[in-house]
Amino acid sequence: MEGEPLAARTYNQVAFSIDDADYDECLARVRALGLDLREGRARVAGKGRSIYFYDDDNHMFELHTGTLDERLARYAQDNETPRS
């Protein structure tokens, strides 16, 4: 990121896709770097897993398993499920 560091942390982020098989290794690497982790949101199965962390300039990054198409398909399934 170029420019001045952010004055405060926000939920604005840069996201990258990772394979689910690489999730644990990526999490271990982020922890080993001593970056400030933010707790991921609980998700419905099929929507992937995320690792959120901040850099020293208050920029948030996300490493997310799965794809946007997979998430949208899962959301569509939710909308098709009859509710009582």
C-alpha cells in the first residue's frame, strides 16, 4: 500500500483467495510473523474460511478459501430452502 498509514483500523480490506488445503499453513505463517489477527466470522458450511489480519499501517487483509461463485451458489441454496 502506498501513502500514509491509516489513522484507524476499519473493516475495509484487500482479500486474496487461497486453497482450503493451505488454510492452516497460511494461518501459522501469519501468526509466526506476529501480525495482529482479527477473529474470523462464523460462516455456514460451503462459504469458506477466512483469516483476517492487519499490517503495521492499519490495512486489513483477508485470506479466504473458496471462490465468489461458490459463495453465491451457497447463498442461492439458502434462499431456496423452505422456511417454517
